[in-house]
Amino acid sequence: METMGSFQLLPKNLFKKYPSNISRASKILLIFLIGLMAFSGCALWDKDKVAFHAINYPAPNPSKEPVSSETIMVYRFLTDSSVDTQFLKIAEPRSDKRIVTSHAWIQDPSETLTELVMRDLQSSGLFRKAVDQTSNVSYRYGLEGAIKKFEGLVSDRQGSGLIEAEIKLIDFEPEIIGKGELFKKVYTVKAPSKDTEPKSIVEALNKAVKEMSDKIREDVSRSIAR
């Protein structure tokens, strides 16, 4: 009976004897839990952090003599339904194209490419002026485009940036009736990246856009100089 009585009193005695120790342990546990939550929150924030990218490069130097004294209007490029206009897309062998949501475009690629091609035509001095479709100035030439591919590629541990676009140049005042379409061409440009990291692939896409703009400008120059 005495043993039973002593056993029943043990928990009460324990709390009376060690109240400060239990309080201290609770505080330590609480601090640990708060620290764990803060660390988890930072880890999740880092995981969900998005890097925003823009395509840009220096404008070309002007030609010594303009090819045309006319104005060209660059219509906003269209985009194929397979082109992701928000996030970087990377295609890998034997797998579906994956969207890298941690790497986003600051601007819709169709708007970016339209603006860069127009800027390059203006800076190159091929025309008296290059304008977009919001302009109300009169113009003779029109440049239309449709982006079919704008993505990264990874194959055999090598990364690259790929862009494919169909471009059409129109003369609205042709010397021969029915010969207004000066050319219609699909440009496919692939630029290598230094590695397979998304950031490097974005840099490769930047090079691919510049190369495509150069090729378009060369074809435009030849077409209007005939």
C-alpha cells in the first residue's frame, strides 16, 4: 500500500521539483520549431524564386549609304501555339519539352523579336524609317513574321538555343502588278551554349535572335536593291 501511494505521488513531486527545467525545455523546443519554420520558409522561397530574362544585344552599325528612301512597317510577329511566351522551354531527347518556370521572360518573345528586328532595320540605315504597326505614317514596305520555335535544346550534354521564324517582305507599290511579295522564307538558327544550364541557354537564344535579325536584314537589303 505504501509503495502504491509513493508511485501515485511521483509525478506531482517531479513537477514540483523541476518546474523551471520543464519551462526551459519548452522554450528551447519552441525556439527550435520557429527556427525550423523560418529555414523551411527560406528554402521554399529560394525554390520558387523566378529569374527574369530579356533578349537584347547592341544595334548594328549604320550602312554608309541607305538602300531605300522609303519607310518599312514591321508588323508584330505572330507566335505558334507551341511557343511558350512566358517561360523558358527546353527540349531534351526522348522526353517531352519541359517548361522551366523558374526562368521567365520579361516580355513576350513575339514583342521582343518584333522590336529588335525593327530597331535593327532602323539602325542599319537600310530605310529612311522603320516603324511598327501602331504608327500612322505612310509606308511602302511591310515585314511580317511568325515565330514557330523559340526554345532551348539539350542533346548529348550540349545545350543550345533554337529559333525558327517565317518572314515575309511585301512591297505595296510594286513596279510590276502581282509582284508585291518580295520574299517569304523560314529562318532556322541554332546557337550553342557553354553548358546546359537555363541561364546559358538564354544567352544562346540571345545570340540566335541576333543572327536571325542579321540574316533577315541581308535578305531585305538584297530584295529592295533589285
